Amino acid sequence: MLASPSNKALAWGTAHPRVRIGIQALLIIALAFPLAGWATSVVSQHYSLGLDLQKRTCLPWTAYLIHHAQPTRIHRGELAGFYPKGKMGPSFDGILVIKQIAGIPGDELWVKDDVLYVNGRWIGPLDLLAKLKKPSGYFDRRVVVPDGHYLFIGTLPRAYDGRYWGFVPYQDIVASARPLW
């Protein structure tokens, strides 16, 4: 609206400062909401917050930032996610499981006297034998992690992991994770 001599208060330059601030705030909000919605949709397509609220966990953290993309390079000690596809029993089917990579292709996995070693380095005991109703020595073996496969473990006692059910093929790894707290 153009200012007229009788209505100067409506001109932008002479409008009350509160009116100008209100109009500017509305313009910022009108631009910010669509931009925030777009940014949220882009980020949520690739990232999510994962919470592990189980009583008995396999890793020491409760919250994770999960990047939903297959990692291009996988290193020992990193956290990655996969869908168990029957490896861990029916209660885990369809659930993204986050565990630590303990063995990469070519590593030597050795379970001796119910203790896991990778490349001669002590990883930890197999302390679920009684729960799984398996005798001592049942999982003892010495194998090389095959090409295209990875050994996933939990770092806390009583973790049900690759010590018991074996390796995860690369094509089943669908995410990487970073612990938050």
C-alpha cells in the first residue's frame, strides 16, 4: 500500500518499529519453516537416533547416532549395524542390531577353552554357555574370517554375538553408528 499524506503510518519507512519487527518476524518464520522441514526430511532419510533400553545390553552406551548407509570401509573397533536374519533368534528379526566389529576378512578367530581371541588378542570369555545349554568347549574353533564377512561382538559380559553365531556378510551391513552417551 502506498503512503498517502493522510496515512503516513502505513508506509514501511514510517511504520511503528513494533509493526516492522512483527512483519520481519513473520517473513522469517514463513521462510524458516519450509527450510527446516526440508532439512529435517533430508537428515532423517540418512540418520536416526538409536536407543538401547534393554536391561542387559551388549555395548556400554545407551544412545547412538546411526547413519543408515552401508559403510564403504569397515575397520576393527567401529560400530556397525545389521539385521540378524535368524542369527540371533526370532526376537531380533526385523530389528537393527548395533555391535562392534572385532574381526575383518583375513583375521584369525580362535575360541580356546571358551575364550575368544582375534589375531592372538584376548577379546573375552564365552559366558553364555549355561544359558544356551551348551557344554564347555562347544564353540571352540580356529578359523579365518572369510572374504566379505565380519565378526560382530558386544563388549559387555553376556553379550550374544558372533562368538556364538558366526560372521555377518558385508551385504547385510546396513549402517554405521557413533555412541552419544
